[in-house]
Amino acid sequence: MTLLWFWLFLALASTLNSHGGYDFPFYPTGDAKIHDFHHSSFRDNYGTIGFLDWLHSTNINYKKHLQQLGTKNNNDNKKGK
């Protein structure tokens, strides 16, 4: 019974964190950006800690998105120099 309550606590805390819109870097189950991407596409990032997304390859589009953002940010930084 204690394990059930512990899991419920973690599940609710994870839900509040991922839907709250704030990115807490110390939170162990991922950040809100991953879940925000899920709500923008509904085909990606189903899991809370990323293992099942990695296993079923539902995080590939998110990784591509991060690479595009990184490339765009790097190009913007180079233009400013």
C-alpha cells in the first residue's frame, strides 16, 4: 500500500511539473519542454522519464527539433560576432 501512495505522489508531481509550464532542472522525471512538444504534435514524447520514448523511438522528432534549434541558435550567435 505504501508503494501505491509513493507512486501516486510521483505521478501527480510529474503531472503538475509537466503541465505547469515551468522548467525545473532539478526535477528527476524530465522537463516541461518535452511535454510541451508532446502537446504540439501528439505523436511524440509519451513517457515521463524518456526510457519508453527511447525504446519505441517516439522521441526522434523532438531530438530533430532540438538540433534545429541548436543550429539556429549557433548561426544567430555567429552572425552577432
